[in-house]
Amino acid sequence: MNAIETTATVNGQGQLHLDSPLEINENQKVRVIVLVAAEDESEADEITKQELLDDFRQSVSDALSGKTFPVSQLWDDIDAE
């Protein structure tokens, strides 16, 4: 079984409306898992694929240009509880 991640909106009748069409064969049976944000979460807290790619590209660019830090320095700003 393959997984496809996408976003959707729930309408007033409780039906899902996908934000983009699925690229699968028609009339194919699928299983659906719905993840709903908790009340104390917001969609703004989620990192998008584009943000992840942008951060990765910047990290690679920094590494290639020699903009690196010793690992010991990276831990300085991390709070350990």
C-alpha cells in the first residue's frame, strides 16, 4: 500500500474536499486517515514542504561556501530540560 499526503477542507456536511486532485486510477478503493489539529495547534505552526526545501538549500549553500560552525557551538543555544 502506498501513502499520499495531501490537504483538504471539511464542509458543513462533514465531507472532505481535497485541495488538489489525487493522481491515482479512477474507481480505486482507498483508505483515509484524517489528522485534525488540536485546539491549541494552528496550521501556521506546520512547516510546509517548500519551507523545508528552502532551509535545506540554504544549509547546503552555507556548507559549500564554508559557513559552518563547530558542533559544540550548536548546542550553546539549546535548552536541555
